[in-house]
Amino acid sequence: MKKAKVDYTRLKDEVMEIIEIERKLQCETATRSDVDRMEEIASSGTPRAEFNIGMCNYCGIQREPSLKIAFEWFDRCRLHAGSELQMQLCYVYFTNDKIKEANDCVRRMVQDDPKMASDLLEEIRKRWPDKIKEYQA
């Protein structure tokens, strides 16, 4: 099966846009237009943008707060994100009692970066010893 050709110029441009919009989000200067652009990039399947737009919906940044929409974006991201985003997703899922989804993030992290997955599980054990009984990654 032949791999699809990657448009690296478009990819580089989108990554630079994501970084710039993330900077604005951190400084609380992101506009509705910035978040709309992040959603447009997320719609093309870029995991980092999917996570960011999920957080915008989760926190109500230039969007009406919506856990339903936020977790739809997080679920899309979880299916193809690397270990760093999986760690962030795991935290969001775990702190919202979505244990099945958090487990899936850890499983995906183990495939990508076993050390990071192990470190995350250890941190969860330290911070939430009462919840860890439910958590079986």
C-alpha cells in the first residue's frame, strides 16, 4: 500500500500557526478568529490542534463551555496523538472520572514511550491513592 504524500509546507505552516495561537491562549489574548482557525486546523486531523480546541471548549475560551464538545475533541485526539498529548489527555480523563479513556491513553503511551507511561502511573498513585483502585491500566 502506497503512503499518501505529505504536504510538509502546509504542515509546517499549520504548526507555526498552532504555536502562535497557543502563545495567545497562554497570554489570554486569543481572539474568536484565532480559536476558529485552531478549530479549522483541528478539523483536518492535527492532534495538537484537536487537544487545544478541546481545551478551549472545556474552559470556555472563545467558546461556550461544553464538556460534551470538549470530550469529542479529546476522543478524536486520543486516537492518534503521541505520548506527550496522551499524558495530558490521561490527566483530563482521569480527573473527570473517565477511567476507561484514561486507561486507553496509558496503553497508547506504553506503545510510544514506556518510561513516560510508567512515570505517569507513579504520579497518579502518589496524587490520588484512593482513586487508583479504580484505575487499572
